Amino acid sequence: MGDVERLLTAAMVEIKTVDPLHPHAQYCIGQYFAELDHRFDTGFDPSISISADADELRPPAGLVLVATLRSEAIGCGALKFHTDQPTELKRMWVADSARGLGIGRRLLAELEAEAENRGSQVVRLETNGSLTEAIALYRSSGYVEVEPFNDEPYAHHWFEKRLSGKG
């Protein structure tokens, strides 16, 4: 019965693009920062991390997707677009209460589709070694580890994925 309930709950999740200053986006990004601060050995200070502010995440420069369940924000992910560099994946987060429902994988797939629809051929991201669930998700979704491509102070791993080119 638990599997059926999980599948039914997952089917009720909606994912849509929102403005980065929308309350759902702000809630998710705030929760993301709080989780990083808790999980990183040195804590997390967004002011020393590579920026992904509202203007960088608002079309046409980027976008934010938010996952909701029964009108409550339970996850997010964002993209930063560049004309001469790969698209950057930013701010991937799923609430503890929604983990195990496949929300992270759905967000990732929708972000990749959005990047491809805008002509991106490659998506890149960096992540911290303490985020083992995220690393496993990226690897199982076709991301390969590459040499560092930025100087993100919190990153231990840099990944990229070539998109199919059908966008």
C-alpha cells in the first residue's frame, strides 16, 4: 500500500516556471541555503558562492522551476543561460518530506528540456561532496565528472551532460 500511496502523491506534484522572487521560489531557495549551511563542514555563505541572483534566473537570462504538492512548495531548480558557454544548473533542492518521490529526477529532466528548448547543447553544474544524493542523481542521469570549470569555493565535483540536440 505504501508504494501506491507514494505513486499517487508523486502524481499530484506540479512543476512550473515561476519568477525567482515568487514566494515559492524564495522559500525553496531559502531552504536550500539552510540545508547547505547545515550539511557543509564549513557552513554555507551565499555571498561568497558564485551568484545566481533573481536577475540571473529570470528569462531570458535564466529560469526557476518550482515543484508544488497541494499548493506547497517542495522543490526547485534553476538554470543560467549563456550565449557562449554551457547552461548552468543551479539551486536544485527537494524538501525532506518529498524525497523518494522522484521529484529531483523530474525537476532535473524538466530543467534539461528547458535548456534544450533554448538551444543549449551542454548543461554544467558543480556540487559539494557532502551532497551524496545529488551526486548519485547526476551520475545516474548521464552527467559525467569533468575538470573544474569555475572557482566555486564550496564545490568538490564538477559535472556536465551533453543534451541530445533535438531541442
